[in-house]
Amino acid sequence: MLKDIFADIAIIIGFLLITGQTLKNIPLGGTLEKKEQLYIGLICGLMGHLLIVYAIEITDTVNIDLRNFAVVISGILGGEISVIITSIIIGIFNFTIYGFNNSSILSFLTLLTVGLGCLFIVKRKYSRHRQYIFMLLFTSFISATTYLKNIHGNYFIYAVYSLGILAFTGILVHLTLENIFTLNNNFKLMDYYRIMTDNLSDMVSTFKPNGEYLYISPITLNVLGYTKEEIIGRSIYEFIHQDDVIALKKIHLNLLKGQEILTKIYRIKRKDGSYVLVETSFKNIRNRNGELQEIIAVTRDITKRRQIEMELSKSNKRAKKILESIQDAFFSLDNERNFTYMNKVCEKLFLTNTEQLIGKSIEKVFPKNLHIGFYEKLNAVINQNETLYFKEYFNSVNKWYSISAYPSEDGIAVYFKDITKEKIIEEKLIESELKFKTLVNSMDDMVFTLDRSRRYTGVYGKWLQKGGFKEENFLGKSFEEVFKNDDFNIHEEAAKRVLEGENVVYNWSLKNDEKQIYYQTSISPIEDGKDNIVGAVGVGRNITEQITIENELKIANEKLRSLSFIDGLTNIPNRRYFNEYIEKEWNRGKRFNKNLSILMLDIDHFKAYNDTYGHLQGDECLKTVAQTIKNTLKRSGDLVARYGGEEFAIILPETNSKGAEVIAEKIRCNIENLRLPNINSRVIPFVTVSIGITTVTSYVDMNYGEFINNADKALYKAKESGRNRIYVYLS
């Protein structure tokens, strides 16, 4: 019996180990693909077949087989589909071996019950341990019940044997399954670690204790240019720069002695012969006995970083050289107001040297030299993180300085510029300004002064009160602050030119109380005794009245010019305007190769009309004819002008000969339809007109004078042909 038990256990564990090894790359315990579940079902079905064949012989008449373990294992490893496949295969083997009889049918029904029960438990989604226990208990109960019903004799002994065999086998199977799941998980983790290592931006490698390469990541191969075969098995020292070998061997020796993690910067050789500067962290991996098993190295290419560091060092040296060469004093403080740097000019200012000050507090070094207001300003720069400009007088050197304090993450930088000369000039200017102010405040003109930064230093004159302005609206402010719209540009540009030495005169305007006020401003530079420009003075005069008169005169001239183009009687353009318009349209038509037509119109027997009805009535006739022609023309570009006496000229741009004929005929008909009486006309007893037409299609070898003359010729032909008609000039 023991032999049978161990044979069955060997079959089960053997199949489990084979399955575990086959599926080591498949994540067991998760959702498997159908082909993987099918494979597990087939393996477990074959296992069940062997367990039937090698049944355990308890007595000469009592056998027990462990086929149900195959179903349980398929459920644990593969899930529902595996359970079904295993049950079907075992059932087929059962009938194949024992044939169709009561015993085989009972075995099959028992197997079917076990399979359905395991299928139900698998579907319940219990934890793996619970599934195994529930399925084992269920199958043991079903198997024991079935076997014991067919046993005659001492039930208790058989029950003990059966339960003992099932329990012992169940424990071994459980331990084996857990081992398979653990190994499977380890394989999965190893795969994850391999993927992570292969995709790290850092280079990863492992070595034997003697320094031979065991593993090298793809990024390392990519950086160095070698293949895997060219590195594995070779010593790391074959690739190290000869100047770095001794230092690296010291690291190696310390690792062998037991130090866990060490870091070293060295140069490693690429395949092309060049060297890469790297920083490597080495870590020991020891076995359970504490013996060094291998060394893991995580390496980072720091070539670019070192180049940046070198460039930064050079940049710092250049910056220091620049700071030492500038003529202004400069020092820097950290956030605790301790000196971190001071240039040579500043050393002279503070009557000390840099070595004595670095790392020391400015208050302790100069408790008397600088009054407390200076420290408050420096504190404001640090605390408020804002740039500050101010002026300070230093007794130690009897000079005024303009001070600029700039905040930074590390503290503040302070620049000193000697402004003693400017200060003296400023004081003299203040003195002279008092005299100047008294004088100019009595003037109606706008007077102002600017400093070199183009800010107002003074505004004077009665215009302030008259315009409703206040002095504080200007003092200390730039043009942009005073003139908040685009108008400030004209003042800004003028001031720039003046501070470069020019005298500038310009006109500008502003709106005050909804009224536009115009000024003419003259600005000149202010110089010190050494011909240095230190500011500017300007005088602005109100020229609103002058501008108003000029605008009115301009409007009057425009009106006069317009009137000079209008015929006084008919209120249509006169011959002067006709001459300008025909020249413009001639040039336009010639440029764009467009047709141009002219109609020359004359009232038939107008002298007889005047003799019959008088000149006043004749004037009314001319007005009526002119208005009728004007109303007949529909396009804005068409023009009718009084050419002289009773003669009119019509200009038709972009009109061909046919179009001109149509318009001429309309004009003729419209005038005839007026039925203005002219009883002494030799045509009909009403006012009629004759019209000559000419059209230019080619401007070659022709000018507009000839063009007008052709229209006159056509008019003559119309009269000669009996009047009250149109005639087209034919060249």
C-alpha cells in the first residue's frame, strides 16, 4: 500500500513540477488565456488517468484512487475551463479502462459530482487557499461516501486509511502548489526586474567577486558601443582608464572587505577608443553564509554634467573678472547679511579687504559707518524680495553714492555708484531753480525741466492753474506716467534727441474738459560746466487759437477751391474741373486699358431761344437741360460739365461706343420730352439738342486733346445732319 501511495504522490508532484516549469512565464493566479486553461486541463486529465491506473490497494478487495486531486489541481491552476476538460478526460479514461458496468458508472457519477462541485467553488472567486480547502474537503467527502458504501467489513479502519491517505496527499499537494505559485511569482518578478533594468536610463551591470562581468544592461552596451559577447566574462579593469585603475581597485578591495555601498568617478573606455566619464555606485550581494556572491554596479554618464560644471566654473571666473574690472563698488550678502563677495573698488570704499569680511555680518563690521536706515533698506530688499534704489552719504570717503540692491535666492547684491559730482550739480541746480522758478511762474507759457532719465524735475508757469493741473501730477514722473496713452511717445522721442545734444521743436495736443488744447514745445539740453548734458529745459506755448485759425483757413480754402470748380449758373462742374477730370480718367484708362467715351452736347438754335424768350429765360433753360443730363447719368464716375455757353460735355469712364450711344440717345430723348417751347427753332418748336460721340479703345499715338477734338467733330456732324440727333465719330 505504501508503495502505491508514494507512486501516486510521485505522479501528482511530478506532473505539478512539469506544469509549473512549463508555465513559469505565465502569471498563474490571474486571468489565463483559453489555450493555457486547455493545456492545464489536458495535463491534469492525463494525471487523473495515471492515478486511476495506479490506484492504491488498501486490501485485496479494496482500492482507492486519487483521481479527484487532478480535478482540484486543475481548478486551482487553470480555473473553470480546466476543471471541465480534466473531468471529461478522466471520465473517458474511466470507461476505457473499466468498460460500462455499475462500478464504472458509479465512478463516473462520482467524478461528475466532484467536477461540478469544484466548478461551483472556482466560480465563487474565493482565495486560492480557501478554494483548495473547500475543494479538497468536498472531493474527500464525496469519494469517501462512495467507497465506504461499497465496502463490507470494518468501516472505521477503511475510513481511517482513506482519510489518512487523502490528508497526507492533500498536504503534500498544497505545499507543492504553493511552491509552484511562489516560483511562478519569482519568475514574474525577475522578468519585471529585467525589463526595468533594461529600460533604466542609468547603466546597470553585475560582476563576480574577481571583477568579471556577469550581466550588462542594454543602455550600457549602447553608451559604450560593445556587444554583449564582447564584455561578458571579461574583467572590468580591461575597460578602465589606466590612471583610474588603482583608485578603482581600492574600491574593489573595500567591497571584498565588507563595505556595502561605495561610489567612485572614473573613466571607462568605449569601443571607438574614446572615454566616458562615469559615476558608479557599487553594492555587495552576499549569500546566506555571508560570502560575497556578486557586485551590482549602477553607473551614470556624467560627461555632460562635468562639462557643464567646467563651463560654470569658467563662467564664474569670467563673472568675477568682470566684477573686478568695473568702476562701481559691488558686494554681495547672504540672507543672514553676511559678506559673500566684495570687489576691489568696494574694498577702497570700506577701507578694508575681502579676506577680513567674507562670512562676517555687515552690522558687526560697520556698526558706525552705516546708519540704521541703511540696514532697514537692506532688510526690506530681503524680506519683500524687491529691488531697491536709494542714495547714501559715506563719511569715511566724504562722497555720495547711488545704491542699487537686488534680491536673489542666496541673498542680495549691492552696487554703489559715485554720484558726488551729480549731487553737487544737483544742489547748485536747486539753488538756481529757486530763482528760475520765481521768474517763470509769472509767465503764461509752459516751462519744465527734465533730468537725464527723462523725468520731470520742475514745472512752472500760470498754465498749471489755468489748465487745472497740479505740480505733483508731473514731478518725478516719466512721460509715460503723465501721458497715459500713446501721446507720451512724441515727448519721449523729443527728449531723447535733446539729451543727445539737439534742440527740438514739436507740436502736440491734449484734451482738458472735453476741449482739445494745442501746444508747441521747444526743448534744449542743460549742460554743466564741462559740456556734459545733465538734463533738459522746455518751453511750451499754447497755440490753440493759432491752430484754430489755420484750420478755419484750410476749410475756407477747400471751400473756395470747390467753388472754383462749379459753374455758377447751372451748379454743375465747369470746364476747369472737366479738364482735370478728363486728364485723370484718360491716364487711368490708359494704365488699365479701359474704354473711355465723351459726349459733346449743344442746344439747338439756342440764340433763337434767347432772342425769343430773353436771357433770363435762356438761363432757366440751361439749368433745366443741365439737371436733366445729370439725372440721366446713373453711375458715380460719370460726369457732366458746362463746357461753354449752351454746350455741355459728358465723360463716361469704362464705356464702349455702343454704351455711349445708348446714354446719348436717352439724354436727347429726355430733353426733347421736356417740351420746352422754342417756336423759332428750325427743327421742331421745342428745345432739342445735338450730341457728338467719341470712344477711345486704343491710347496709342493719341492724347486726350485729340480725343476731345474728335467729339467736337462728331457734334458738328450731328448739327450738319439736321440737328436733334446723335452722331458717332468714326476714325
